Amino acid sequence: MKKYKNRLRDLREDSDLTQAKVAEIFYMQPTQYRRYENGESDLPLEWAKKFALFYKVSIDYIAMLTNEK
């Protein structure tokens, strides 16, 4: 599920947030968030759900299964 990396970056940038700020909001290490966003680590379902709720989009959108937010 590495395709999500572009969606996470786009959602973050559309919200005018930095990687560091998103990591802070979610109480995670900035390096871990960077790994998710760059596709270096698989995004666990729990984190996909949290990001989907935060950005008000579907998990399917994050996973690039749809273009409908």
C-alpha cells in the first residue's frame, strides 16, 4: 500500500501543515511520519483511519482506491 504516500503529502500540503506539525498533532516521531509519507514504511490501518478522520476524507481516498474524498 505504498501508493498512499502522494495522498498523505497532498492532504498535508493542502492543509498548510509541515511534516513536523502533523507528527506533533499525532504524537509520533517526525521520522516515522516521514516514512509513512514517503512510502518507506507501510501505513497501518489504525493510522490510515486517524489520518482519514483528521483530513475528513475516506480511507479509500488515502489508499488511492478512489478519487472521491
